[in-house]
Amino acid sequence: MSMIVTLENRAVLQVAGADAVAFLQGLITHDAGLVAPGRAVFAGLLSPQGKALFDFHLHAGSDGTILIDVAAGRADALLKRLAMYKLRKAVTLARRDDLAVLAGWPGGEPADARLPALGARWIAPAGSAPAGAAAYDAHRHGVGVPDSDDIGQDDLLWLETGADLLDGVSFTKGCYVGQENTARMHHRDKVRRRLVPVTIAGDAGDAAEVRDGEGRACGRLRSRCGDQAIVHLRLEAAAGPLFLGEAALTLRRPAWLEPAW
């Protein structure tokens, strides 16, 4: 790794107690039992309809605790949501402002749970590395992987975010909130829209709507870093010319996204 930074736009929550794994297991899209030292898990907490409410990474903490790496602006809301489900389970929930999320690239261990090309990702004491969320965002856009800003809240179905292609869902772990619709989409191959990376050529101005060669709306801009962007696109429009305002879009097809086509 030649670059190691703190992702200051992320926060860390802690789930502790004898029921920590079982508590998360019934709520999130991936198998919480897989979390181990050096092995993180990418997952989501969904609405009953299968829309993404929160996306996060689970890391192993000390003494059997699980640390949740989540967008800082959504941390308190996630903590409140988890507390709603706590009931009488032997679980304690807390925000850990003494810890921070670090990322390093190129390469490195422990690898990002979504895609090794993103580099390493781990939890460390706050202040361990300089702030570098903007540099990481540029790196991520270059790799072509969506993140929390692209996913949003209660907007996209979990499989539309690419979670099935980025190891963000288990289809064998059993029930969780939003599981029924997510499993149905997967088994019936009903994912018709996805977050995909594009390259922008020209002046897009303030345009946010993606249009096809006939001028029909077929997607929407989710985030941008220079000439690299992530758009939510109707897949049937992927073969034709695409435009964002006056700018032309070139669809990128990184290896992780190939199964979508």
C-alpha cells in the first residue's frame, strides 16, 4: 500500500454482548457469522420491501464484539434503528468515536469486503492516519464501485446497488428484513436497473437525468468525481448512446459487473 488514509466520512458503531451475532443475523443481508479477524463482511439493513436503508461493513472487534463501519451522517440513525430491534436480546449498542475507518491502496490486507481492487479496509484508533476521504472517493470512482452516497436511503432495491455482485448478500443464511423480495428478484432474474460506472465526455452542467439517444430518461446520476461517475441505469438502455445534459456517457464494464449483462 502506498496510500493509507482515514475515511473521515465514516463512523464506527459497536455491537457487543452474547447475542451480538444472532441479533445481527436476523436483520442484515449477509451472514454475520462470517465476521472474523481479517475477514470483514459487507451488508445492508433493508426495508420490508427490500430497499436499502443502510449499507455498512462489519469488522471483528475485541472480545467478540462486532464493529460497524457506516457513513457518518447515517450512524446515529442506524444506532436508533438497531435499538428498535433489540428487545430483550443480550446486546449493547454504542458509538465508538475513539475508533476510525482506515483504507489503503493499491492492494493490501485485510481486503475490502466488496472487491480486493478497492484495497485494504480496517478499523484503528482515531488519529492513526491523515484524513483522506476525497482521495479514496477518487480511487473508488476509478475502480467503478458504488458507495453509500450512490446507494442512498429507502430509494434503491438492494440488488440494484450491485450488492449481489459485490458480496453484500447471502442467499443461504435464512431470513432477514427485506429477504423475501430480494430473494425473489435474484431467483427470477428481475434486476432491471443497477448502479453502474460511466465516463463523462463533455459539459454535463448541472444535469442529473441520464437520457438515451432518443432523448428518453433512462437513469440518474448518483455521484461524480471528475469525469468518472456512478449512475442508476435501466439496463436495457446500456447498449445505446447515453447522455447527461450535453455530455456523452461511456458505460464502463469492470469485471465485477459482467454478470449483470
